[in-house]
Amino acid sequence: MTAEPTTGPQLPAADGSADPHLWLEEVTGEEALAAVRARNAAAESELDAVRDPLDPDGAPLAATLQREILEILDATDRIPGVVKRGEHLYNVWTDAEHERGLWRRTTLASYRTEEPEWEVLLDVDALNEAEGEDWVWHGARLLRPAGAAEGEPYRRALVDLSHGGSDADVTREFDLETLSFVDPADGGFLRPAAKGSVSWIDEDTVWVSTDFGEGTLTTSGYARQARLWRRGTPLEEAELVHEAAEDDMAVFVAHDSTPGWERDWVVQAHAFYDQTVHLADRSEQPPVLTALDVPRDLEANAHRDLGIFSPRSDWQVGEAVFPAGSLVVGDFDAFLAGEPSLHVLFEPTESSSLADMTITRSTVVLAILEDVVHRLEVHHRDEDGQWIRQDLYPELQGSLSVSAVDADESDEVWVTVSGFLEPTTLLLGDLAEIPAGGPAGPLETIKATPARFDAEGLEVVQHFATSDDGTRVPYFEISQAGEPAEQSAPRPTLLYGYGGFEISLTPSYLGAIGKAWLERGGTYVLANIRGGGEYGPRWHQAALRENRHRAYEDFASVARDLVERGITDREHLAVRGGSNGGLLTGNMLTQYPELFGAVIIQVPLLDMKRYSHLLAGASWMAEYGDPDTEDWEFVRSFSPYHLLAEGVDYPPTFLLTSTRDDRVHPGHARKFAAALESLGADVRSWENIEGGHGGAATNEQAARMNALLYTFLWDTLGAGGSRAR
């Protein structure tokens, strides 16, 4: 396909029958990339020329912001996130000298010190130099040694590496003693680049799901086969255990290596929040799969003897009905035997939802949202097997997350505390005494991050807007303290949202946003619109498919509330969103252009007629609908590409995407930019060659992307001056 020289508006047909910009879907097509390079050059030329009003010499604003953001991303006093395996804590670290990362490990005793001693296992930058590749770290899984109880060290790992940050990756076996990859010629496991995974069962056996050739991927581009792969056997000869339907989303496989409670799981994902969960019995030949007798929208798992169930719709078991959004537990073997004895640990209310759950050796810790504000509680069983609940660390304020240090071996937990204006602190707690009737052990501060921006005079306030149907929609406003009436001018305000896939937006330290936006006088707003998970499954389900408009009405209601409260006005209000959030801001541009002074659309879905045919798009039809059926009647109502029209005064727009994004096709952003250009709209676009769905593969790329983004905002909404503006 080639581009034809044209003049005047070039818009897709409303029914999706014609698309003048279809040629831009050729991801690496010569003409498509030429258009990308031209638009990149134009955007950079424009934005790099903007001067910093806070610099007496008028230095370029983008260069200043890029330097400041990169200093935050590369800061050596960040908290190294760790996971415990055996006697070691493992971490992946990036900084100015190691932009692709170091995979390394240390001990807990050393980690407690200000300068831990790290053993470097793999230098990804050095690997790229040696192999002439563009690897990006994607993760690792370690094999629990057979003698772990006696302190036998971990020796084998399966390492995932991605080209340029794409979702597709390779898996390579790594030797933790020689610190080198195991050559496939010597029996090492190697999975070629594809969307899939490999997970350990034992030293010579793994579960594998990947691209095995023609007909082995779903229409979403994910693996549909679960196989057992034995060392020394060619990948294509791995034993087929289960195959999902071609129109399913994917198949996932995993082995639980908890000593004495080993289990194998095969999950056939039909769509998001729609799955069949199987237990695999490998003692049979061929292995026998047993599907759990639960609704397909219920999430089921097990830890040791405990079955854990999270229903997303009301679940009836016998005479009992467990409501959507609850957390239910019980003896797992009894459940499998058809004799369930279940207990509710959490039941949602109109204002509360379960944000997260962590299981230690003998407790269950819940993070609960009350109107998007966190609290913690811990549950344990007494000697008679009765469940006891108590509040956990009620003195903590802010955004709270808890994770087990080693769920198989101890009741220790990592507790992370942060807030919009409060830098992150990592604490260590021990819940071992709770089952014996004692209190939780005192929290020990392990690491704390210093402030990255000047928060003096700033405050966080939660407000509620009223949507079109009367629903109360919460949002957080981070701004200069004081009443709007005290302002000398409307505040440059950036409104952020997502509203999809039951993902909750909760407070977290703003870091680069604080430096590039708040410190320079901007107001930042985080909206908790429907489609997310802030109030559990019901909040998500309220904006599915034909009800998608509710998410957009919620977001628009927040925008109007900000103006009505005097915080800002249309000329100083911008919106930003990425992925599903890019679909959100695309709809703000096309359905509510009168509300905004600037719109940022990142790695977006925009062409909702073709989305299900592009990359992973078919996997999202449960969220949006199937545009190839009568669903198009409602899908077209929120397809920004098809809502563009002549004669509309669209606000200045900035689209950002990535050539390497193999989840949401870059053609969405490319075609939308071309269509806006044909209308004579004020639009610019920028596409990073690397980065995958995150838009950036390194800290430097992330800093550049965000510097351009905030330069656009300041140039469009305001001068980026002091808070006394």
C-alpha cells in the first residue's frame, strides 16, 4: 500500500468501509516510516525551540526538562525493588551507566545497609554489545532446588529478553554459578522470540507456551498451546497437554513449587476476566486436566491447603451466595472433592473494594480501598480453624502495598508507603506472632527515597464530581494550597485518567510529574472514572461495551467540575491518557473538544473498527465489543478515528506511540494524526522506534518522551513559570 498525494479532508468512512490512511498500518513499511520520521522531525523542531521562562538565559525548555527527568529516573538513591529467592534478594537496576540494566543479587543483611554489596549476575548492556542486539530485560524465574530446605543454593534461571521492549520475548536458560547462558547445544532451554512463557517444573522439565508454528497462536497473537518440554527434546517435539480455541485470548501455564503443595495450573483465557482454570495431574500419562467447578469470571488460586476465590459476579455455592468483589477462602482439597466449606474474608460495600491480597505462610493480608483511600487488615486461623480479623498497621497513611517476603517460608512482609507528595518508604514487618494471638512485629524502615521535587505549598484534596447519570466520581487534585478565589489566574491543569480493565488509579509519588509540572506551577488531577476498579467489579462493568460512554461522561464531568470550582478554565485545562487511556483522551478530543485547551494521546486505541484485527486487539472485545458484528452500532459511538469531522475546532493535540509496540498497533496514532492534519487541526505526533507499549526502552528515552510532552503542555497552556503566576 502506498500513500496517494491528496488535498482536503481525508477521513475514514463512517461505516468503516474505506480508510484513506490504511497504508500507515505497515509498521516497518518504507513509506510509513518516512511519514513517521517527517512528523517526528516536525514535532521536535517545534518543541525544541520553546524556551524555558525560568532560565535567565532562555535555555530550551525540552532540554532542561529532559535533564531534570533523567536525573530522577537515573538517581542512585532510588529504592531497589527486590524479590527473595532462597538466601538472596534479586533486583534489576538501571542508571546512567547501565541504561538496559544489571540483574544482581544481595543478602537481606546487606540490603539493610546504606550501601548493599551486590553481586552482578547479568549486565544487559554488556550482553547487547557482545551480541550486537537491542535486548530489554523482561524478567526471570528461578528453579527452586530440590534440597532448598537444607539450604541448597539456587542454580538455574529462565531469563526473558525482549527486542526493543516489545511484548514478544525470548527465554534463555541461565546458570547462576557460571553466570552464563546455557548453550542449547549443551541442553539449555531456548525459546525463540514470541509472545509466551517458559516456567520450571524441575531441572529437566518446563511448561512452555509459545508460537509453535502455523495455527498455534490465537487471533490475538498469543500462545494457544500448553506443552511439557523436557531437556534434550526439540521445542517442536514438546508434549502437547492442552490447546485453547483459536478465538480464545491465550493459554497460561505455571508450576507451584511450594514444598509439599506442588501443583500445576493450566489457564485457558477466553477473554479478559473470562477463563477456565485447570489443575494438571502429571502423574498420569498423558497428563490429565481437571477444570475447577467455578464461574468463568471468577479468579481461583491456592496456597498450601488454602483455596482462594475472587468472584466478579455473585457466586452461589449451595445455599450461600458470595457477592461480586468479595474474597472467599476454604480448604482447597475439600472444594475439589465437592465438599466446600467456604468463608468470606472481605465483602465490598458501596464505598469499599479489595485492592490487593497478599498471602504469607500463615496469614492473609488485604489492602482495601475506602473511597480510593487505603487501609490494611490481616486474617489468620486460630487453633480451631476459625478465621480472625484485625486491622494492620493503622498508623500508616497514604498509598499502601504489601507483599510477602517469602510466602512459603515466613510471615515477613514488605510494606511500601507513598503518596502524591510523599516519597516512597519501604518497611519490613513480621506477622509471625499474629496466629499465636500476639501483635504484628514492629515495622522496620529499610529504605526511603528522598524528595525529587519541591512540594512546599502543595496540598492533596479529594473531590467528587457528578456524572451525567448522577454517579459520584472521585478525583484527586494536587495543587497550590488555598481557595481558587485567591488565584490571580486560572491554573494550568493536567487531568489524567484511564477507566478500563478494572485497573485502579491510586496515589503514588509523582516524581518526574512533580518536577516537570507541579514545581513549575501546574495543577495535577487524577480521576477515578468508571471502567476502572476503584469500587470493584461493579465499577468496571458499569462502563463495558455499550456502556462505554459512561467512562467518558465521568471524565468530562471531572473536567467541568474543575472549571466550575474555579481551578482552571478551558484554555488552561489539558488531558492525558495512554493505551485504553489514549482511547479515553481521543474521545475527549472528538466528543468534548470545547472542554480542553490541549490533549495528549499516548500509545492509543483510536480506530475501533479495525482494532480487533491489529496485534493483540482481538483480546479486548469483551471490553469494547466486536466491531465486525452489530456491536459496531455502539462501538462506532466511541471510535475517535470515525468521530473526526470537518468544521470542528479541535484543541492542540500531541500523539505519542512506539514502532516496537506489539500490543497496541502504532497505526492507530499514525492514522489519527494524518486525519487530523488533513482537517488542518493543530496536531503533532512523535513515535519512538523502541519502547514497546511503554513507549520507551531506556530511562533516556523515557526522559526525552516526557520532556517533549511537558514542553508541549507548557507551550500550549502557559509559560511554565513560578507558582505565583
